[in-house]
Amino acid sequence: MTVTTEKTGRDLDHRRPLRGIPTGAMPLVAFLSALAGFIGAAAYTHSAGYFVTFMTGNTERAVLGWFDNDRLLAVGALTLLFSFGLGVFVASLLRRRMWRNDHYGASVVTTVALAVAAIVDYALDRTGGQEVGFIPISFVAFAVGALNTAFVKNGETAVPLSYATGTVVKLSQGIESHVSGGSVRDWLGYGLQYAAFAGGALLGGVTSLVVGGELMLIMAAGVSAAVIPLTSTGRAGRYRTRILS
């Protein structure tokens, strides 16, 4: 009787959703996390070291820049913070007004913002240089902010895609839960999400060795555009009602 109960428990455990990840959404979460990592790497390697995914770092730069008498650094960090937040705001507003019953809105806004960044970079610098200017990077930060609204529940982001710090915290808590008698599914989703983000950053870093400037932004926009049909068909329809407000 005990053996049967334990076997039933294991069978049911395999059917449990991954902790913190909407049912059936793990492939899309991984893909979008990789996209966030790729975009972040593209922006960092081909700019003056700007963060478009790391708002904690931008906040520290914004504050400490004033103490170091580096006002340009402080203002730049504040601008990126504003751009990121504006991306979240605009994508959330459009979801509420236009895409409430659809899941692809965040990918559309992200794609448009990345395309605009590439166009602006080309318009401002037609020399074909490898570096991306600050104004295009601001549009990239806007794009990453919008991307983070892909998974929403009760009006709030359910799966932050570019918040690697939070993912590591939840991953570690999930491992502790597993060790204390829980399941591997308590941390597996966060582990896969973090690995996808890191893999996207690695891919972005490798790509940056051969492609730069607006071409890098065009590639990021193309990958983002490829996500749109994935978020509007197939598995997306199965968990849409679970993750939309």
C-alpha cells in the first residue's frame, strides 16, 4: 500500500507545473529570456557599456555618478531607466486597450522599438561603425522594458524576462525547497530560464564579434519578429487565459 502511494505521488509530481512558470509556457519563456539576453549583450558590446537589462546597475550609476562628479554617466543612467519604464508602460497600456485577449503585443512593441533603434542608429551614423549611439540604445532599453510584459497575471508581470537577479534568488529558494522535501520542479523552471538568458547573452557576445552597429540591432529585431507568430499560435493559446490580466 505504501509503495502504491509513493508511486502515485511521483506520477502526480511529474504532472505538476514548473514553479513560477505558466503551464505549457516554458519553451516560450526560454526563447524570450534568450532574446532578452541577446539584446542586452548586443547593446553592451557595441555601446559605451550601457545596461538595457540591468536596471539595478543603472540605478546605482544614476546615484553614484553625482558623487563621482560624472554627471553625464548619471544622466545617461537615468535616461535608460526612464526608457525602460516607458517601454513597460506603453506595452502594458496597449495590452489593456488593444491586445487584452492576445499574447503577442509585447513582441510587437519590442520588434518595432528595435527596428526604430536600427533606423535611428543608421540615420545618426552612416559610417557603418560598430558602435551604437546612446539615442538608439535608449530605444533598445524601451524594447526590453516592453518585452518584460509578455507574461502578465492580474495586471502584473508574472515572469520577468530580463531580471536575472530575481531569477537567481528564486532558483536558489527553489533548490532549498527541493532539498527540504519538495520537488525538482520547484527550481527547474527558474534554472532553465536563467540558462536561456545566459545562453542568449553568450550568443549575442559571439555574434558581436562579426556583426555590429545597426546590423546587430536589425538581427535582434528580426529574432523578435520571429517570436510574434510563436506567441499567437500553438501552445500560447493553451495558457493565454492563465497569464493575461
